Amino acid sequence: MRTFFLYIASCIFFVITGCQSEKTVVLEDTQKAEEIIIGGSESVLPVLKQLAEAFESENQGKKILFTAPGHTSAGIKAVVEGIISIAAVSRNLKPEEKQLGFDEYWFAHDALVFAVHPTVNIKGLSLKDIGPIYYGSISGWEKLGGPKHPITVLDRIEGSSPKVLLQEKSVLSKEKKVTQKAVVFERPNDMNIAIASTAYSIGYTSLSLLLKDNYNLNILELDGIKATPETIRNGAYPLVRPIGFVIKGAPAGLAKEFTDYIFSEKGHSVLTKQGYVPSQRQL
């Protein structure tokens, strides 16, 4: 029996040391190639991946890696802790975040839109209607010129970038509670799927993500204004947010090359194809 346990112990040691050796080799190989790691906002990572693919196709041997999608705050924390190189962000930095020594790069603008399931045949809403819908005082579509049916309210979690924007624009209030009947989502893709699959529902989401995934939804005008590249660019559409990324200190090496690419004509072409309105680099 003792021999048997010694044999098992030696096998475990071999497996562990073998894995450690393999990991060391991988790290050594990784260090030979130029690479950076990006994480953060789930609504921004898809377009950064598109930009990375275009960049890598012209720069062999240079690799841009991505973590699992998350939130702006989590991405910023990961940069501070040295886990990732770049954090994708979909909201303005908080005062305490600005004090951390980040360089900010806002490369595009995206519209936050309210969308409804195709069962709701209305053209648009006024901004003043949004609060009553989400607080529950307007509970039926017939009060808004739609079908005679209860409204299914879809919401995002507190602290998510879209929710923060609505509060900053006074469309929703931090002090008022959303109706208890609302279904709340953490991730933007879950929100988009829910709007598309739930009859008589309303939710808010990124216009670019909706266009990218070709959802069959009724995207509403707000105060009579449709979200288009022109109305986003000229500020006529009321709910526009910047998207970008932050780096601890000025970018260098591959991070600088990728940053330069994003703000180049080629980078702007990728952004436009993905439904974003590119921004000029702020020097």
C-alpha cells in the first residue's frame, strides 16, 4: 500500500511540474511576440475586436488579446491592478477614476436608443414619457398611441453605463425606483435578446450593437428625432455617449501603434462600418 501511495504522489508531482514547465514555455513564447490585453465594457469590446482584426491583418506577429466582457468599472480596476493593458470604457470617468493617472482616448460616439418589440407599432416617444413608463405610472401602450396591451419594462442594472447616462440626462432619476415589474439585465446582449423575444416590451441599448447583430426591432425616435450618424454627429439626437479606452500613462510600443491605427483613416473606416460615428483624436 505504501508503494502505491508513493507511486500516486510521484505521478501528481510529475503532472504539476509538467504543467509548470509547459506554462513557462508558453510565457516565454508570449514574451517573444508583441501583445497587449484589453478588457472592460461589453458594449465597446466588439468594435475593438473588429479594429484589432484589421490591425493584426496588416501587422503580422503583433497580437491583441481580449478578456471576457465585463463593465467599465471592472476594466479600470483591472488596469490599475496590472491585469490588462487597456480598459474599454462606455461612460465618462468618475472624478476618483480621473485621479488614477489614466490617458483617455475617446474614439467614437454611439447612440443610446429605446427599442420596442415589433408588436408595438408606435414611431417614437418623448423623453418625458420614459420616466413614467419605467416608474409604472404609464403601464399600457394604448396611452402612448400603441396597442391595448400592458407594457413589459426591460431595464439595466444600477451603475451600468446606459443607466448612468439616462440618470445624467435626467431621463431617469436615482431617487425614484423603477417599477417592480421590470425585468433587469446585467449584460447588453441579454437586453437586446429580451427586447427581440418579448412581445410588447421596451428597453434601451446601444444603436451600434443593434445594427451589428441585425435585430428585428422597432427603434424609436425621441422627441421626433431619429438616431442617425448625422443626428449623433451634430448633437440633435439627445442620448449620445462617447466610447473609448483608458491606459495607465501614455501608450508605448504596441499600445501606441494600435491607438494610432484606431484614429487613422483605416480605423475610422472600420468604426463607420460598425455603425459608430468616429471622433478626432484630442491632442
